[in-house]
Amino acid sequence: MIQDHDPEIRAGEYVLGLLGAAETVAFESQMAGDPKLGAAVARWRERLAPIDATAQRFEPSAGLWLRIENELGVISAPLQTASSSPATGTRIAQWWDNLWLWRGAAFAGVATAVLLAIGLVAALDRARRQPVMVAVLLTETNVAAAVVNTFADGRVELLPLQDIAVPQGRALEIWTLWDRATGPRSVGLIDRARAVPLRLDNLPLGTDQLFEITVEPAAGSPTGRPTGPIIAKGLTARRL
């Protein structure tokens, strides 16, 4: 059973292709009976998928391996000369056969790759969480009451910035207006000021689009149009 590393790191080594042939066979055998290890591999594949997507396929030239072999031959020549001295040869052999040295170097490489992957995943996650458009909804006295954030993946959310008094038996309804000829459409209904995802479904979404909050009956506007007083409103603008 593989116990050299933390299972999460070992899964990262496997996905990155850093395990030897025997280690890969042993790891896959262990993974077949360990659902948690399989889940860790799936997470790493998902994290590294953006890296794979940026790689471009290309065929190596026919003489690539020949050049590599020639360059290895040039490198090995000075080592052969140095090994003519018994003491020097012994030191080189000891260094070359030092298992802990190579394992340490390999682990350092894996750790670096893992850190880079984690950093990339974190950067992608931050980018996904940053809104692409924002609408600040202001009251009649120009006080910011709420913010509407829209994201690249199509999510839209309302975040209140202050408490809003809601009369008994009433609710706050959120509307959007992109075309006066079409009229406003309801995209959310809440009983109090709280964060809520807005349901735009297939409605248009762009810059200078109006969002507003009105006070309506608890079940929502009976006409499908705003009927109560406007609490706050604002236009979307693209985030810099």
C-alpha cells in the first residue's frame, strides 16, 4: 500500500504523471478500493483542466530523439573523464546512488507543481467570483440600498447594503427593465432585505439596464408590473 505521502498530494502526483510505472500500477490498484482517493484524483483533474485547455498539440520533429541522445553523450563525456580519479569517481557514484537526494528533488518538483496548480485554481476561482457588471440601487435621497452583481457564468445576485422596512403582509419585489416597450419584469421576491439570487432566466442582460426594488403584496404584484412605491433603483455598469 502506498503511504509515502499525504493521499491528496499523491493524487496530485498521479494526475501530473510524476509517478513511476510501478508506482502508478500500485496507486491505481489502491484507488480501485478507495473511493476517497478516486475523489481526490477527480478533484485534481478538475483543477488542472484549465492548464490542459491552454496546451497546443504538436508533433515532435523526426530528429528530436537523435539530438537528445547526442546532447546526452556530450554531457556524459566530462563525467567519464572525472571518474578516472578513484576518489572523484567514488564521490560521483555515491551522489548518483543517493536515493534520498533524488526523492527529495522529486518531491520538491512535485511540491512546486502542486503549489502552481493550487495558485492557478485560486486565481481562476477569484476571477469567477468577480462580477462583470454592477448596479448600485439608490433611494430617492441617493443612499445606496442594495447592489446587483452579474457574473460571467450568468449568475445574478442582489446584496442589500442596509435594512429596508417591510410593512406587515407586504414584500420586496425586484424588477429589471431593458426595453421600455417590453416593460419591467419581476426577477425576485423577498420578505425582507437579504441576499438573494435573481431569476433572469432568458431575459436580456447588458449595460445601462435598470434594476429596481418596490414594495408589493406578499405574493407579489397582482398585475405583473410594479404597483407599490419604489424603494431603490439603479443602472448596470461594466466593472473595471
